[in-house]
Amino acid sequence: MGFIAELLKWAVLAFLVALVTGSLVALFLFLLDVCTHFRWQNEWLLYLLPVAGVFIHFAYKWSGKNAEAGNNLIIDEIHKPGLGVPARMAPLILLTTLTTHLFGGSAGREGTAIQIGGSMANMLGKWLRLAPKDIKIMLMAGVAAGFGAVFGTPVTGAVFALEVLAIGRIKYNALLPCLMAAVFGDLVCSAWGIKHTAYHIVPAANTGISIPFLHFDFILIAGVIIAGVAFGLTGRGFAWLSHHIKDWSNNRITKHKWLIPVAGGCIIIALTTLLGTTDYLGLGVTAKTADGGSIVNSFHLHGVSSWGWLWKLLFTAITLGTGFKGGEVTPLFFIGAALGNTLSLFMPIPVDLLAGLGFIAVFAGATNTPLACTIMGVELFGGEYILYYAIACYTAYYFSGHTGIYKAQKVAVPKHASWVGNETTSEAENA
């Protein structure tokens, strides 16, 4: 009966993590919506973005300590426990992400949710005097709860927390705690009245293929493979550019680090002025105007600019690479959906389907989590196109290389034999 007691223990612990994380994520999403609408009504706030960057820099310099490592700190702690994930990470990332969005930085929200979940899980583990191996599972459950709550995708959150740790390998020791935490986290967040954006892909006509539960079209499959290559290369490009901007700016400015976000903020202001639109600022799920560039409008023909995906990629890489806070995932959704919208002009694939595939596949390539992203497609868009979700995500994963947006991610199993890297399989096996 020991396994029953173990299951009950993790049910209770997962609920505690989810209760705290889901509630804080709900507060964050509410305040994020307030900040976004306030900025839309006061566009002059963008000109204070460099000042906001200085505030964020000193907030972490004076109070953040190792919390500035963000998602990478949580992944590192799961791989090899060290000093732990500080509880101050939650209020710091919440405050600084809201600051980034209020003043027009291009960033997401998953990083905030994951860091809230990880820091709260670690805090609860310390309070309850859990063993180090249990705290590792608690951290994974915190990641799952934060991800499931912020996007309303609990199964994706559970798989993501397991899959993101190492490329090519998933360890299932935390499977049930992560699933319970993600489901509870989503329920708690929803109980606070938070509504997630609904996306819709129009069901296709019957192609005559005799698989009643699965849409199947050979020509469409060929097109999805080609698109998947583009999505994977785009995810790879985003990760490369973000890391290189951060590394270059830190190497070039060695004394006065607060000048890095000042420079980043000024570049964002200049680009916005040059383009004459604010569509690439902030989260990007919806736009200030009905016809503005956004994730939602990417599902409609000509709903976004043909180069909107590239501009969003550039805006986000500059924002995050110069020290502003927030996540990468929602901008990746924008980049992928907008790229899918553009590709639909040249490919015989419905625009809503191709936008949906880009939505999940660019994310899959940039995070090296194709299984989680395939499941996300089902949770967000329905299951009819699951074959195409898998093809797009797995193809993007293969072509995105062995780097990603999370530097702490290990390589357990290389994607192809030609890969040569520093991380070894044994390192990831010990995670």
C-alpha cells in the first residue's frame, strides 16, 4: 500500500503548489491585461521604456541575486540542486514583467508563470522539509502548474515540464505530480475568473480517406513538412539572435550595465517610430485596433503584414536580450502564426491551419519540446489535425538545431548523428 500513500502525498503537494501558483498567475494575468490596455490608451509611455529598463536592472542588482537567471535557474536546480530557487523570484518577475509590458517592451508571459511556479514550489518544499529529490519533483510540478495556468493547457503544461529539461529524453518520475499540478493550476486560475483566448481552425471537408477520426491528405502533408522546416529555422534564428544580443551587449558594455536596457529601449522606440505602428509591442495576442497585427488576426487571410513575423522576432529578441523581463513563448506564438499567415499566400493550405501550425511549431523548435507542442495543438485547436500538428512540430524540432531559448537545457540524445556539442549524454542522464 506504499504506492497509494505516495500518490496521496503527491496529490496534496501538487494541490498546494497549484493553489498558490494558480492564484498568483491569475493575479498576474489580470494585471497584465490592465497594463496592456492602459498602454494602448497612453502610447506616450513607450518613451519611458529606457527608464523602465534602468528600474528593472537595479531591481535585480539590489534584490534579485541569482533570481535573475530566471527559467534557467529552475532548470539547473532540477538537474543539479544547489542554492535553491529563491522565493523573491516570484514578486520580482511579476513586477518587472508588468513593467516591461506597461512601457511597451515586446515580451511574453510564460517565463513569469514558470518562475512563479518554481519559486513557490521550492518555498513550499523548504517549509515542509522535503528531501532534495522531492524538491526536484516539486520544482517540476511548479513549472507544470505555471504553464498550465497561464495558457489554459494543463496536459501541455505537464508534458512541457518533463520534456524541457533535456533534448531527446523524458524521465517520467514526476509525471503524475506534474499532471495533477497542471490540472489544479488551470482550475484555480479559471476559478478566479480568468478567461483564455479561444482559437479556432475551421474543420476541413471530407477528403475521402478512410480514417474516420483523422484528417489525412498527402498533398497537405508535403506542404506541412515544407512549412515545418521554415518554422524550425525561425525558432532557431530567434534563439540565436536573443542569445547573441545578450552576449554581445554584456561584452561591449562591461562597466555601466544599466546602459544595456537603455540602449534596448531606445532601439525599440526607434523601430516603432520607423514602422509607424505599435503592433509589435507588448504581448501581441490581440491588437489595439481591430485590423492590427496580432496572433488572433493571424488566423485570417491578410490579417497581418507579410513581414510581421520578422518584426516581432526582432522586437522580442532586442527586448529580452537587453535585460527586460517576461517570457518568450507568446511572442513565439505570434512569430509562428504570422509566418504561417504569410506562407499561406504561397501554399495551398488554409490560412487558419497554417497559422495554427506555425503557432505551435516555432515554439517547438525554439524550446525543443515537440511532444508538448503537439498536445498544445489539440488543447487549443481541437484534435482533427493532430497528424499535421505532429508533422509540423517534429519537423521544426529536427531543423531547429541543438540550442534553444533555455541555455540550461541539456542534450540527452542528439537529433542527428552530425551533431557535435559540449553537453554529454551522461550529464543529461543524471538530471
